[in-house]
Amino acid sequence: MAIAVPPDLEPATAEEVLAYAAERFHPRLFVACSFQKEASVIMDMLLRIEPEARFFTLDTGVLFEETYETWRAVERHYDVRIEVFKGISLEEQARRHGDELWARDPDACCGIRKVSPLEQALSEVDAWVAGVRRDQSPLRATTPKFHWDEKHDLWKVNPLADWSDGDVWDYIAANGIPYNPLHDRGYASIGCTHCTKPGAMHA
Ligand code: SF4
């Protein structure tokens, strides 16, 4: 597929980046919702721009109860329904690959529970939005606000790329929006119960 040169959205604010993405791609625009604090900000911001915006989550089946509660809280707060993508059941995974695959072969477990469902979700749209920030890790330091995602073959939008942790918290406080309470207990990044530790940043 021939890819057009992307517009330079680097000087744009997060709202401007989301407005551009909504205008160009909605309804073939999907927001990845991990129920971490960045997802709360993006949801709040985008729904003001496009009330019919679409959100999805990858339910690995081993998320924290606080994450499931945050999921329910944001659906209530914004009156939205978050589309769910998931792999085989945990029982089926254990039957095929043995118990506690995450402990023996985390790449295989992630492949089943995260990578395949993500590919399925992204196959339905032309662009997706994620809450990646450049200051989260050296690997993310050069994240553009808008770019062609070679790996998944669609556009990727990172409206919070140049936001700091403090910027995210300021937005949450100023707008009184729901967020995952695990952040208040020292979790910088929140994923599956088996693989997330307080303070740790997962990829
Ligand atoms: S983060 Fe851990 S439990 Fe979750 S899918 Fe990956 S290996 Fe499995």
C-alpha cells in the first residue's frame, strides 16, 4: 500500500492531534484502553471532540480487580461501551500449554493473550490511538505524535507523546475523571496481575 506523507503534528497540542485523527479516521479509529491514567485522559479529551469515538481493550483474563473496576467506572462515567478483544480462555491455554505459561514462557503467553487480540482489533480500523509518553522509557523517547505503524500496517496516534507524568495528573485533577487507583499504590504501569509490580514500567 502506498503511504502518504504524514502531516507534521509535532507542534500540535494533544487536543489538536485527536481532533485531526477523529476528523480523518472516525469511525475507523480505535483507542487502545488499558485503564491506566493516560487512557483516562485520552478518553475524556476525545469524547469532547467525537462523542461516538470507539474504544477497545485487551482483556487478558488476569487483570487486577482495580482495573476491572476502573473499566466499569469509565463506562458508567462516560456512558460508553468499550469493545473487548481476548485470546483463548485460561483453561484452554492451560490445557494446550500447561499451567502458568506466563511463568515459563511469557512471550508465548503474551502472544496468545495480548498480541493476537491486538492484531484482531487493529485489523478492523485504519488508525489507532495509544497513551505512549516519551518520558516513560528510553525506548519511547522518540515516539512521534502521528506516524505509520509498520508493524501493524495502519496509522498510530500518540497524542500524549510530549506530556509528562505531572501533565497527566494535572489533567485528571482539573477534570475530575476516573482513573485506576493502583497508581496511588505505586504502580507506574499496570498490566496483568502475574507480571506487574509496583513501580515497574512494562513495555
Ligand atoms: S503480561 Fe504476563 S500474564 Fe499477561 S499476557 Fe503477558 S505473560 Fe501473560
